[in-house]
Amino acid sequence: MRCAAPDPAPADARLASAAAERNAAPILAELQRLLPQAAAAGGTLLEIASGSGQHAACFAAALPQWRWLPSDVDARARASIAAWCAGLPNVAPPLALDIAAEPWAGVPATVDAILCINLVHIAPWDVSSALMRGAARRLAPQGLLVTYGPYLEDGVPTAPSNLAFDAELRARDPRWGLRRVAELAHEAGAVGLALRERVAMPANNLLLAWARG
């Protein structure tokens, strides 16, 4: 399955990620299953660190009842997001959101879902903590925080490719690296969130759905 996002004009500001292209369909399938639990008639979803914008364009096109709020701290990424999402009426202009800076400027007081793909392992640990705190403040009572990426799990063997990726990340920046699900759950629990679902995804990734405990 390929995403049916509109094609922006040639020579625009689009960035392209092969990983985003590969993982869009399996992530979308889980969102289509999970999000109705958060807001049966649609709602507002904040996407944190939207990157190239390929996911925002794909998912917003497939979930037209949802209002999509993409964001990224990087100006070049925001230009790419805007280009990929051109023509999608349910996508807002991308926010310049740094989730480690609280409060989250420009974000509505309440959102029905928050999506964060491939961020926590390429950021310092305090970003993971800020993600949980911000989600607890902004999520509607039945809202969901959905995170995706490679993780470490106690008692579960880690794929060699993930171990190598973890070593590569820590060599680039000692503050980066794959996060333990148990440590994220501890941060979530401190602010009233709990892990609702753990879904094994292709390429040794996990999709984690967090909700109020």
C-alpha cells in the first residue's frame, strides 16, 4: 500500500526519506486501528518532529476526518512539510515546536492524539521526559500518545542491527541512543500515563500507544 498524498509542484522544498517511505504503510495501518479509540468522529492530532513531512502528507490524506498539526524545530524541515502537504485542507502550517521548551508554543490546549516517530533515540533523554510531560498536559481524557522507533526491552533479545545502530548513535552524540521501554514507562507513569499497547513493527521497530493510566 502506498500513501495517496497529493504531489506538490516540481522543484519545491521537499526533502525525501527512504525510511519514511518504507514505514509509512505499516504505521498508517496501526493509526487507522488506534485513533478511532481516541476520537471516534475524528479530532486533532499533533505530530512532533515531522521531519520531511512525508508521513504527515500520507496520514492526513488517509485520515481526512483528523486535523493534522505537523511540527519540527528545524526550518528546512518545516519548508519540506509545507511542500509535501500542499493541497491537504486538514493539515495546518507546520509549527516551530521544540518540545524540550515548555510550554509548547502554538499547540492547542487540548489535542486528541500526539504522534512522535523516530525522535527519542536521536535526542537527549530530557526530550523523552518532556514528551511525556507535555503529552500528559495536552491530551484529551481519552487521548493517545503514539511513539514509534527502535527500543530496548528488558528480557527481549535486541536485534544485532539495533545494537549496531545504538552504538552508532552514541558515537555521534553520547546523549543519544535507543531507549528502554521500561524507562519510558517510568517517565510516563510519573505524569499519569501508561503503556496501553506494544505493537511489533517491521525492521525491528515498535509502535507504543500511551494513554492515561
